[in-house]
Amino acid sequence: MAEGITLLLFLLQICLCIMTGRDILYALAGSLLCFSTYCFYRGHSVKQLFRMWMIGIKRIKGILIILMLIGMLTATWRSSGAISFMVYHGIHIISPKYFILSVFLCCSFVSFLLGSCFGSSGTVGVLCMTMGYTMGINPVVTAGAIISGAFFGDRSSPMSSSALLVAELTRTDIYETVIKMLKTAFIPFTISCFLYYLHTTEQVSNAEILQKIESFQQFFTLSPIVCIPVVLMILLSAFRTPIQIIMSCSVLCASVISVMIQKMTLSSLLRCIIFGFRPDSQDATILLLSGGGIASMIRVIFIIIISACYLGIFQQTPLLSRINHIVTVFANKTTSFFALMITSIFMNMIGCNQSLGTMLTLHFFEPIVPDKKVLALYLENSCIIIAGWIPWNIMLSVPLATIGAEVNSLRYAYFVFLLPFYFLLVDTISVKKKQSSNIM
């Protein structure tokens, strides 16, 4: 009875936030209070409650430092001119006839480098959307290609906070998981490219958008040297250097370029690292590059910490025991991945954010999928990308709001849907083969 009331209050708070449009953090904080009250009802002391919280937080402590480094990285890449260089030259090579395909490839590339759905949609995504409007291309299709590309990197990049969170939770090697993710993404990515290729457009001039991005060259020194932080990150990743070292080196390199090449003052650089890049310009195109910084990650950090506290409570109390049983039975009757995929849909709907959805799904499937490497891949091919199916999940709602698109754009986000279903097919065939060989 107590478990049912507690979970009902949790759902009510989530629904209230969705209906009123308030920040999901309010619901998460209120739900933590509900779960903590349940612990007291069950006879746990304050000390025991804090111990439960710490059990969860200890599992994600490594990601907290990385999240701050991501904030620093995205800020210094902006201030050094690295992002401007890539966007400037990327848009110059975009073919107007195959604009939609070019948008998907460009957003995939930038999101893989940034490891951020928000970062790519907020920079190259906005520019591509503007370019599409200028060329008279259907904005719904353009937005779908942007979302697809943004999620490619958000799932597959070694810089991605979601990929790093999964690696931290499952205690797996991020590079090994990334290689597997890229392999499983190859077919869905190729099919997506073909589908976007079919959206050919009339041969039109993109002179207006090229004129707009000329302001990049006026504001920044766009020498190839500004790409050193990006190249350095790629090279160090190839040697499987620890991710904290890679990011720190890239931040340091970008900081030096910001001061030496872009002529930033040290005080401006420090403000940029903490509060994000804020260009001293009235140009609307230049202002698109605003963002990043440690402050930009604070909200995500709080969401992950609160979600981790939930995880500790769920592991130490019978709050979800009935749901655990239902999930286990369902997994036994179908396949582990199919059950995990269905569960992740509901968890992303309930949690309204990728982190909580992933942690809740992990809680149910850790006993069912004992192989941590398999579990990590399952989570990446379901929870992480399925967050992009849910209109009120911040992983979809924020990018859509950033690029000024509607939810109906989702039907053109081919990669976001193809990947989970492709992997479901592959996994199901693999399970059937194993079952057949065991019978023989």
C-alpha cells in the first residue's frame, strides 16, 4: 500500500510538471522527498537514508567531474573558433540539391565531436534550420534530419555525457562500448542516409546563408590552427587515453588558442569557462554560438545526482519489488532486449529525462542481464536513443525548442527510430540461434 501511494505521488508530480510546463527538477526534488518519507515510514533512520543516497551517488561520482569538463570543453571550443571553423567550412560544402542529407551528415559530425544533442542542435542545427528556411525547404523534414544527427553523436560519441553515464553505471570501458555502438549504428545510419538522399530539392542558391556566416570570419580568426583542440581529442581518443585527460588537454589547448589567436583576456576566458561563451557582438549569427561553460551543466548535474539518490533508495528498499517481478517475468517470456526496450519507453516517459530513465531501467535489468558489456550496449540502443521518442522528455523538447520546430518533425527523425528496431531484430535473431543450438 505504502509503495503504491509513494509511486502514485511520484507520477502525479511528474504529470503536474508536464502539464504546467515547469522545470522537471521541481518534480524530481519533490519525488526525492516522497521516497525519503517512505524510507522513514519503513523504519530507516536519517543516517541510513543518507547512506542509501551515497550508494547511488558513488556509482556516478566519476561522471560529475566529466560533466564539468564537458561544460568547459564546449565553452572553449566556441571561444577558440573551433566550432565556427567547422560550421563555416561545413556549410560551404553543403550541396543545396541534397540539403537534407547534408544536414544529417553535418549534424552527425558536429554532435559526435561535441557529444551533445543540445550542443549540436544549438549551433549547427540552428544554422541549418535558418538555411532551410532561406532556401524554402520543408522545415519539418529539416528538423527531423537535425534531430537524427544530434542523437547520433549524443549516443555514439566518447565525449557524450549519456555514453559516459552508462559506462560509469555499468563499469565498462567507454571506448569498447563506442566501437560496438558504431558497429550497430552502421546499417541504421546508412539507411537513414538513403532516406534523406531521397529528399532531393530544387537546385537553389545558398548565397544568403553563406553571406550570413561570413560574420564568422569577421569575428574569429579562422585559421586551421583553431582546430588543434578537436584534432588533439581525436588523436588521444585513438590511443584510448582516459577521457578526463583527453578533455583536460583539449580545454587547455582551446584556452591557449582563445588567448593567443582570438585575443581573449584571461578574465574573459575564466568567465567563459565558468558561465559559457558570450560573444561581444550584436550579430545574430555570431550570437548563435553562445553557450557552454560549467554553469550550463549544473542542471544536468543536479538531475543526475537526484536520479542517483533514487537508485540508492530503490536498491535498498522494496519500493519497486512488484515492478521488478513483472519485468523479470516479461523478460523471460520474450527476450531481455525487447523487455528492456519496452521498459525504457515507460521509464523515459515517466522520468522525463534521459538520466533518470536510464537509471530506472538499469535498476530493473542488472539482475536479468549479468554481462555488463551487453547491458551497456542494450542501454545505449534503447534508453539513450528512445528518450528522443518522447515529446515531453527534455532530450527531445529542448532541441526542438532550440531550432524552433514542432513535434511532427519526429516522423522524419529516421535514425532515432531505425536504430532500436534494427538492434531488436539483430538481437532477436541472435537469441533464436542460441536457443536452436542449445536444443540441438
